[in-house]
Amino acid sequence: MNDSPRTPLSRLRAILSTRGVPVGPIITAGGGLSLWLDSGPKRRIELRLDQRGPHAPYRTIGDYALSYRGAPDLTALEESWIDLFVALMRRSAGNLPRLLARSDAVGLEGWPLIEALPLEFPFCSVEEVELGEEGERQVEVLVRLTARCNQSCPFCSAPPPQDDPPMRDVVRLIARAGTSEHGLLLSLTGGEPTLRPDLGRIIAHALALPRAATVQIQTNAVPLASGKRLAGYPHDPRMQFFVSLHATEEALYDACTATRGQLPRAIEGIRRLTKAGHDLILNCVVTRYNVTHLVDLVESIPRLFPGAVPLLHFSVTMCPEHRATAPEMLVRYSEAAPRLEAALARAADLGVRHSSLQSSTHAAIPLCLVRPELRDPPWHRPRLREHETGYEDPGKAWLKAERCRKCAVDAWCLGLPRPYVARFGYDELKPITAAPGGERN
């Protein structure tokens, strides 16, 4: 973040402030500009200036369209503030392409890191979780390094394709993330992050952070089968690979990843990771394709990866709404839960280590749908934000039934993804009468 008075954004913010405009942060990123107006309690308006799209804009400035969100209607005073902003932009319209091409941000002082980072760096997302019974807080920063991928999973949670963020912006993000007051998990993802030739340098920057508890690389491991890419990465006890492995039967793997013949290379990549001594988690996203395969997958892990058996992790599809095919991959949680429970029981029999079902946070089955003994302990739970979950509120991305207000774990339950509710409704949700650790329903 650069708040020097010599920068164009700082000058713009100073002019607006001196004219009485309650201007908040101003950010340029991804070829656009965002400006926030703090109009009053719980009334924050975001102005967005972008290249003109197919929809009718609120205002136009040359080849750019201005839109706003955060208020259904604008007051006369708010309109006057926007008029001033538009006048200033039109006066310097010739410089807009150069201004918008540069990533910069001003005015984020005092904003919580969890809110400020995604504004300043649109290629990242942030969540805050509580770990352990003492509720130790951790900030998890997900950095999308590329949209390129060698697979086309129909349930992929990556956002719509965008240009790879330049190295300088990635380095700035890592430095800003390192200012977190809490423990930091920095997850490097994509697309497929190992397709970036500078990933080794990015990992090194992340490991240089004194507060980084874990630097995680999310990968399908296929590009690591040759070993050449892996040889270029640092080796550090704080480094962890989070590897997608949605099936160990070839036809199922092909269906889940929309590829052909990649499973042997994925297995080889995982073996190279374990042989090199890297900390490793295998993540299986449960969908209608593989829900009946979970026990078979567990039983194949010791055979495929003898010796240093990786930690097993299960999550459910988050059903991203920009992927038209994603809802087709959903499976009812009431159907998936007993199969997950059977898979975990088999893992315990075989000595295969596994994460808690709660550890997926945004990609976890609500606790009311799993057996009481699997609700303990609450090692990993999200700190909910007002904008992301609500009670039968179609404007929120995650939804809970009205009866969930009485649930003992409501404070850390996101509920159901909105597309899931559209497909299956709320009937499966049954409030828990006592928090994990006490008597239950």
C-alpha cells in the first residue's frame, strides 16, 4: 500500500476529502478502480470504474463505466459526491488507462487485515479461524497465483479466469499478510500454482515471513511427476503440500478432473513429495461422482503410498455459482455423511491419519449432519462475517434455516451454500441442543 501524497490516488483522495466527501479507501487493481464512501452507520457505498461492459452503466467516463453498490438508492448528497468524483475523472480521462493499469491502494489504515487484503489484492481471499479448544486465532490467506490449470474439475472453486498477478504484486501481498497479529496460513493456489515458473521464488518470499506458521501449496501434483519443478522449490518444515486426489480409480479420477490418463502422474507426483520429506495432505472433494468410492479410496492409500502415509482430508464441493455445471456435482449431505463416517472409521482401522471433518471450514458438512462423536473437538472453526451467511436470506452466499438460530453451534456454522439450498432446501438441518463436549440431541 502506498499512501504517499505524491501518488495519483493520494492526490485524488485529498481533493475529495477537502471538498467534504467522506471518502474511504481507493484502490486500482485488475484494470479498474474502486472507491468507498462512508456515508453513515452501516451505509458504505462502493464506486467501481471499469471498461464498459454489456450492461447499462450508472455513469460513463470516456470508455469506462461507473457503477455502485451498497445502497438501493442514493441520496441527493451522495449524488453530489459522485458528481464531483466523475468531474475529476473526466478532467483526467486521458490518464485513466495508465492510472488503472497500476496496482495501488490508499486509505486502508485502520481496516482489519481480513477486509483490507482482498480489496487491495483481488487475487486473494482471506478467512479467520479459531484453532483448538482455547480458540487461538489464525488468518488464512489464499493467494491465486494463476488461472492456468492442467485439469478442468467441474466443481472447481477458483474464480473466473483472470490474468496472473505480477510478481511485484504477489510480493507486496505476502509482505502485507505478514503484518497479521495472529498466526498465518499462506496458501498458494490457482489454477495449478506449479505451472508458474517463479513459484520457487514466491515460496521463498513466503517462508521469509517471521509470522508465517505454514506456507501451503495447493496442487494436483501432476506437474510434479517429473521431479524437475519440485527440485526448484525450497524445503522447510513450515512448508506443506495440499494435494487434490478425488479418486484412486482411473475412470473416476478422469470424471472428477475432466481429464484422461493423469492419475498415474498424480500418484507419481505425490510419491516424489513424500520421498522428498515434504509435509503432505491429500484432499478429496466429495461429489456425486465419488461419494460411493470413499472407503475404496481410503483402503488404497497405504498401498499406493507405503511408508510415509499422507494425512487424509475430506471436503465437500462449495458449488461456485459462476460454474454452470457445479450444482450437478452436488450430493445430499445426509447421503454423504454416513459414507464419510465409514471412510474415517476405515482410516482409523488402517492407521491412515485424517483431519477432522470440521477442518474444511467453508467446505465442511454442517455439524448437525454428522454423528455426535465426530463433532469433537472443535479444532478448526471459522469466525463468521455478517456478509457471508444468513438465515434464509437469498442475498447471502451461505444460508441457514430460521430454526438454526437455536442451534448450540450456530456461532461458527456457515450453513449451506446457496446453490445447495436451491437444489435440496433446508430440511436436513436440525439444530444441536448442546455444544460439542456436553449432552447432545
